Amino acid sequence: MVSTRQRILTATTELFRRNGYHATSVKQVVTAAEAPFGSLYHSFPGGKEELAEAVIETSGRTYGELFALVYDAASDPPSAITDFFDGAAAVLEETDYLDICPIGTVALEVASTNERLRQATDRVFADWTDLAAQRLTAAGIGRRKARELATTLVAALQGAFMLSRAAHSPEPVRTTGRVMRGLVEEALRDVRSRAGSGSRRRPPPRR
Amino acid sequence: MVSTRQRILTATTELFRRNGYHATSVKQVVTAAEAPFGSLYHSFPGGKEELAEAVIETSGRTYGELFALVYDAASDPPSAITDFFDGAAAVLEETDYLDICPIGTVALEVASTNERLRQATDRVFADWTDLAAQRLTAAGIGRRKARELATTLVAALQGAFMLSRAAHSPEPVRTTGRVMRGLVEEALRDVRSRAGSGSRRRPPPRR
């Protein structure tokens, strides 16, 4: 059975996906969760702020796990990138451009006004960047280059969501995904050409 | 002398940079603009929504003009990209990570809830994409490739703002700018190698 806490979390995530942080009220949350008012403060004594932090952390973990799943199921790293972007574009289209994950919107809303939530969004972006950088390093790309690419992947994905939601079109996410794929292909070509030219850099380890 | 309408526009832009759309009230606007309540509805009969549309259009034009200025002052297209991203990173640092331009935040806040404002943000992103695509085409990059790169540049810039504001660090914007510069360099190398190999594609015209 789904706990009241979980129902509240799910309802808040859905409301954030449509309205963001500021336009979501505690009253809307308890109504959508079909939970008594008191249960929200029982599960989240810090009220809306604590609830928002839990949504950011939960969504951050979920999307990190989804990225890892898609990445590890793909035939190679470049395909993993387009699989992930194209999958996100399809979800956006199917859900009439609701926010695919509410973290980006909340991050911008709170960046200058709520230090606790700003730090929560920063931790999620840092975790995603680490995750992508680890995968790219495992594919043989040097550590520094892998981190640069990982930062760019996370930024480009979030920005492409913004453009696709504004345009009500999957094209910005698909297009950005193709360009990101090209970046990863290029980095892997560099690895192979250095390995082939007999530099001291080791060839990419097999995972 | 600055008109009341202009004072209201400027005050709203500043409030949106800090708080976004939903957390900015008409009362805050008239207080910050030192304008009587009635003057807001005199200048913007549609109230907060019409005012927000004017902020989106004005900021969109301003940042488009800024991009064109920075681009045309740079020694070459790749330098133009890092000049623009590094300039934005410096402004973010100097202003304690206030939103450098309020359009991204408002775009995410309204994407699923306000059709008029969603369309206004979409027009701005489309204009910026056109502007960047025109410049890249003028540098000799094929039309389709130039549009792909332009979409990615706008997405990556907006996403990098999000990451830098969340991290209170200029690094995501700087890093993403370096990677975007690499993309443009790569596209220009492709143009030159095709021109050198005697294809029918014309070499990049001088601007």
C-alpha cells in the first residue's frame, strides 16, 4: 500500500511539473494527494520547503537511475546519448509538454531566493554530471574532457527541455541530442587516434 | 526623462530576474517602480500578463542585440562563442547569480499554464536561434548544420545559466562555452576540408 508520505510526494512532483514551485500551494498538494492537511506536516514538518527538497532529491535520483539504465542498455556511448534525448523528446510529446522533470524549473525559481532548495538542485546537477562523467571516462575519454562533456550534456538537456516546452515541439531536444552525440563520437575518435598513434595514453578499458 | 511605462518595465525585469514570474506581484512592481497603481494598468491594460509579455519581448530583443554586438566584435566565430559565454559568466559572478535574463525562468514557469506567455518565450528563442544560424551560415557553415548548432547554442546557454545559478559558480557557463566553441571550430574545419577537397561547396564568404 502506498504510504501517505509517498502520495504527498507524488502529488507534489506532478504539481511542480505543471506549475513549478511558487505556483503550487500546500492546499493543492493535500487535495491532489487526498491526504488530511495535518498529514503533510506530520510527514514534512518543514512544510512546503521540506517537501520541495524531498521532491528534488527523489526526482534527481530517479532521473539519474533512468540515465544509467538507458546508457547501459545502449549499444555504444554515442547511441546512449541519442536514446536518452529521443526518449525524453517522446515523453514530452506524449505528455503535452508537461515538465519532464521538475528540477530545472524549481532550480531557476529558487536560485536567488531559497538557499536550502538552491543547494538541493545543485547537488542533483552535480550527481548527474558525475554519473555522465564516469560513463564517459569508462569509455576511454580522459577525465578532464569527460567532465567538460558531462557538464555540457546536463546543461544542453535542461536547456533543450526549455526550448521544446516553449515551442511545444520535440525538435529542440532531438536536435540537441544529435549534436551531443556528435560531440561524444568526436571525443571517442580522439581517444582511438591517440591510441593508434602510439601515445602513452592507454586504450579505452572495456566495461 | 524616463517614462512611467519604462520605469515599470525595468522594475518588473529586475523582479523577474530575482523571483521569476509567479513570485512577483503587481504590488511589488509599482513599489519598485515608484509608480501609482493606476499607472500600471494605464500602460499595461492587460495587467501582469501583458507586462510580462512586454518584459519577455524587450529582454529578448536586448539579448539578441548583445549577442550580435559581441559576435561582430570578435576576431572569428569560435572566439565570438567563448566571448559571449565568458561575458555571461562574468555578469553572473558580479551580480551574485541573479538571473542574467529572466526569459528562461519565465519560460519554464508558464510553459504549461499560460499560452500567451509561452508563445512569447518561444518567439524569443526562435529569434535567437535565427540570429545565431544566420551568423554561422555567413561563416560558411551549411544551412542545416548551422540551424542545428544554433539550436544547441541557445539550449546550452540557457541550461548552463541554470547550472551556474544553482552552483553559484561561473564554471558551468565557462565550460559549456568552451565545448560550444569546439563545436563551431569543428564545423568550420569541415567547411574548409570540403572546400579544399574540391567539392562544389563554396568557401566561407568574408564578412
